[in-house]
Amino acid sequence: MDSLDTEYTSVEEARRWNIAYTVLVGINLLLILPFTFLVLRIRSLRDPSRRWLKWLKAAFWLFFITLALSFSALIIATCALHDIPLDLTTARATYHLSYLVELFRTLSAAATMVFLFELGPGIRHAVKGSFRSHDRLTRYWALFLFVVVFAVAVAYYGLMVDLNENYSDRLGQVDWFSYGGEAQKKSKTVRELVAATQIILFAAALMIMGLAVWTWLRRRRSIVSTVSFSFPRAAGLCDVAADCGRLRRCIWLRRS
């Protein structure tokens, strides 16, 4: 379930899409589960060239939590669309789950960003046995971006909950008549904060792509050429994902 509004032409269409999304998320959840446990079994052994490993583990776990929350929210939404009786507390939980999905999705993307930033210096350390000064700057820059994204994500999550609890019927319908101006202001702030995280992640993805290409060009004849080539491919996927996220937010802001 997404916290963004999706328009359907009929209830039947909404039911079909909800079932499709639920099945898709459930399959992804089953596929990601074994990889999540496999990643946890990998040990860094205090190797400086494997500092990226802890961020890879964090990204996997955050993504797994995102899928689990999304699957739970979709199950509840599908039951509601098929007229299966739900109590008010369960219905309200759907909206809170959707807010948590948005939060953990952003944190997962941020952890993936730091992992990819750390991977470049890790490859260089594996080849030369030491870090350079700009490698440390890259790491600190990645950590700074993670802290910024984390703070913004927590802020818009809190505003989403506040908007639902204090300015709506607690079922997603904002009372514009009673809280028109203030509710619109908070809603606009939420949209701007969500868009800001996507812009930050998109800019970071572009920087990661540049770092990946540079690392590959420097290491293509080394003993870690295969890993060096995998870096730009992973960065390219990150760039595509960030671009899709940015486009999605731009469309949402334009509709809002």
C-alpha cells in the first residue's frame, strides 16, 4: 500500500490491481528472504576493505521490512475492497502501515546509497592496501547524506501521522472544512519533504555513477576487474531507481 493516492476508474479495477500488487509484493518478500539471511552470515572480519558490508546488511534488512509492511498493508486493503468486515482499528492501521512503508523505503534507499559510496574505496583498498584522503571524504559525505535523508524521512513520517491523527477522520480523509488552511499547509510540507528526499537520493545516484565509472576505468586491468565492473552496473541500477522515484514524485507534486 502506498501513501500516495492512486486513481482507479472502478472498484473492480481497484480490486484487480490490489490483488496484483499483493501477489507481487508477496513474491518479492519470499525471494528476498533467503538473500537477507545469507548476507547476515557474511563476516567482515574487521577488514577495512569490507566496511561497505554493514551497509549492505542494513539495506537488505530495511528493504525486507519495507516489503513485509507493504504486504501487510496490501492484505488489509484487499480485504476492505472485497467487503470483508474490518474493525475500525484495523482500518486505521492500514494508513499507519503505509506511512511506515514510505519511511523504511526511503531509509533502505539511503542505506543502499552509503553502501555504494563505500564500495568504491573498498575496491581501492583491496588493490592498494590503504585509503586515500578523498576516500575518507567520500565516506563522510555519504554518512552526512544518510543523516540528512534520515532526519527528513522521520520529519515527514511524523507530519503524516500528525495530519492523519489531528486533521482527518483517522481514516485518511482530511477535514478540509474545519482545518482547511492549516491542513493544506501541513500537507504541502509533507509533499515537499518527500520530494526533497528523492532529489537528494537522485543527486547521490549521479555521484555514485561517476565514482563507479572512474573506479572501473582505473581498475579494469587489475585482479579485481570483475568487481570493478560490477560496481558501475550496480550504480546504474541505483541511478535508474532514483530517476524513477524522482519522476514519480514530480508527477505526484504536479497532481497535488
